[in-house]
Amino acid sequence: MSSLFTDCDCEHAIEIGSFEGLIDFLTLSNTAELFDVLYSESYKPGGASLRDKLSFVEARRLCRVIFAWFCDTYEIATSDDQLVLPATIRDKYFSGQVRALLRYKYLEDQDLKEVEREERAAGLATGVGGMVDRVTYDNFRHRIEQGIKGGVELVQDYQRLLRENPDDHYFENLSWPSSETYNLRRTSALDGALNFLLLT
């Protein structure tokens, strides 16, 4: 492997064999899953180009292949050695990041509406809140509901938290909570390598 990659080539590579590295990878994977929601061109008439859409599909495919390899190669355990399914960590982080994005968009919408009200009250002709190209909270929420598997449930979960528990630790920002850490250990490296080759 060292003959194929120099230190320069790999200095930004994710070390997926640590829990911090797994979270870095899942951040990348979540971004791939949310490309259509996060990409501004998706909200324009006609949507993203076919080339961009195919790039998104390939990015998602690669992330899913890598995650499947990870599941075959590593185990995740709590501090008292209780096993946790990798998919549990993945799904928890994904839903948390979706909630955080919805919260950010909701607060941005409220701020811009307030600015627009103030501008109108002051008799100003231009309103920030009425910018034509702005992606509103409703636009954003609708794309999550329509474009993500389980998106309707994710939005409902966010709206429930908004009412019941606004201090939920996945609700405030995009980060994995620092209080939750796990240990990673390899299972069979050979089995993981063989399954990765089969998947690709």
C-alpha cells in the first residue's frame, strides 16, 4: 500500500478505525445522502443537472460500500463491553444532523421574516425575507420529506422535539455529542477485505 500512496496523498484520509474517524466518515456519508437537500441548484426550476445527480448517486454508493465493509470489519462496543450495531450509530447521527439542519433553517427563516417586517415598518422597498432565490424552511422541509427515505418521520420527529424537548443534544448543532464515545475493535480483517472486494 505504501508504494501506491505517499504521505501527501493520504494526509487528509479519514482514519475509520477509530470512533472519531467513524464519525468523520459518517459526516461525509450523511452529506452524500443529503446532497439533494443541501445543493442549492436542486431548488431551481429544472433542479440539478443530470451530471450532478449522477455524481450524487455515485458518492452515496461509495459511502454505502465503505460502510458495509466497516460493518464486516469492526465491532462497536460501549465502555462496559456491550456491542452496538454500527447501523444504530449511523441512523442516530443521521437523524440528529437532519434535526439540526431543520432547526438552523427554521431559525434562519424566523430571523429573515423579522427583518422583513422591520423593513416594511420602516417603509423600505427591499425586503431580505422576500429574496427570490432564498430557500425557505418550508422548501427545505418539503425536500427532506420527499427526497430522503424516512424523511416524513424525521420532520415529524423534529417538530415533536421543537414542542417537547428543544434542549435535546442532537437538536442544537451538527456534531456528535462528545459525551457519547465507543470503542472500536477489528473482527476478521480477512473477511472484511473479501466482502469489500465482493461489494465493489
